[in-house]
Amino acid sequence: FDPDVVEETAAEKAASRVACARVTEWASSLAGPYGLTANACEVPCGDPLCSPIDTVVEVFDETKTVCAYGLPMAAKDVSLEVLRASFPSEAVLQKWAAGMDAEWPLVAKAPPRETTRWREGDVVQVFLGGDWRRSQVLEVWWRDPTWPKAAYVPYRIRVDDTGVETYAPTEDHARKIPDFNDCKGRPGEPPFVTTMRNLQPAWRFQVGANVRVRTIDGWEDGVVALKDVLDPGDDIGFSTIPYIVNLDRDRHMAVPADHPDLIMPRSVFVEEKKSE
């Protein structure tokens, strides 16, 4: 029995509930004007070509479920724009509201026209299972036949060390393999903090970790509440904020980079104080 593992699991479940509640609220706001209700929840996917966790969105009329479909990502990765792109059309919602049958999803749409950062055959690092993994791009703008007809992910990839084929759910889950000789970063920063700042996932701390963060008033104690949160200020993609930290005085703050100048284990400060 490891109490730390239990605490971490409980924190992850709590974060999942918060994320699902947020998606449910968005879906309900889209369905509500038509007299319909909605719900969102996470389900595990055992298919190696699937996201480990899918978010299932259900739409209900007064008596039954009229639609249920999955988004190939965890609820924390679902943005309002992603939900809107996959949500039933106004015409379909109107038919359901009138008690009529209507098919959804419709026939598969063409993939997005946007040019991806990487091309087929490129070797990149993909953020999978909490770590960057060397992978090869097999296909761009890929979709599984079971997904909503407008749902595409930018890359289907093969992981080098395992041969498993899976996908990167957003552009920010794939990056150039770091060349630490070419990218020095700012003075005092490790390589790639500058050039990849918005693409660097959180990897040092788990949800629930006791940390100290640098605020405008100096270092303050806090607890990691969320990891790898989509940046609501990013209008062009899916940049991530490494950590959202709850401070001890019922406040929270976003930590823009996973760097010792911004966030440190609280134990480091305790040890330094003892040594004095």
C-alpha cells in the first residue's frame, strides 16, 4: 500500500471530474436552446490506435439518448472549439427537439486544409504517457472510422522503441527532437525553454504535489491542481500551460514553464531552512 499513489490517483480522478463537468457545461449550453440536455464522461480505450482515454458526449431529449459520440482525447484536452466542431448541427438539433429522427454524425468530412508542422516520414518526439517518445509520422490529418465524421488528429505515428502505432491528438503533442547544441535558450534557462516554451508539457510534478511557485510577491507555497492545461489565450492552436497551482490563501495561478526559476519542490526550501 502506497499512500502517495492513492493520493495521486484521487487527485487525478478529481481533476477528471472537473474537466468532465466543464465539457458537460459547454455541451449543455449548446443543446439547451433546443430543449435538450447533454453529458460528458471519460472512458478508457484499449485499442493501441486510440487515445488511452476518450471523452464521450451524450445528448438527450426528454425520454432517451438521441446521440452519443466519442472525442479521441481526455476531457482536459477538449476545448470549446473542438466540442463545437464535433457537436450536432443546428438542423439536427431542431429535428431532435421536435421528436424527429436525424442521423449524426453525418458522412465523413474532408480533413482540415491547414498545413501541419510535420509531414509523413518525419521523425519527431511525441508526448505519450507522460514522456516525450521518439516516433515517426505515418500520416497527417488522420481519423479513426469510429470517430465523429469531422474529428481528425494531426498525426498518426509509430513509436520507435515499441513499434506501437498511435496518434498525437494535437500539434503541441509533437515537437522537433531537441538539439541541445543549437538551442541554448535565455541566460539561466535550460535548452528549449525559450524556443519550445508553450509546447513543453509538465513532467516534474504530479497533481497534488506540494510546491513553491514564484509570484509577484516572491515564493509562495502551493499544491499542483492541474497539469498540461490548454491555454485559453492561444488563438491559433493548442498551447499548454504546464501547471495550475492552488496557493495556500485560496488563490490559484498558472505556471508558464516547468522551470526551477518558477516552480520548485517545497521540500527543497524546507531542507535549505534546516541547513541554516
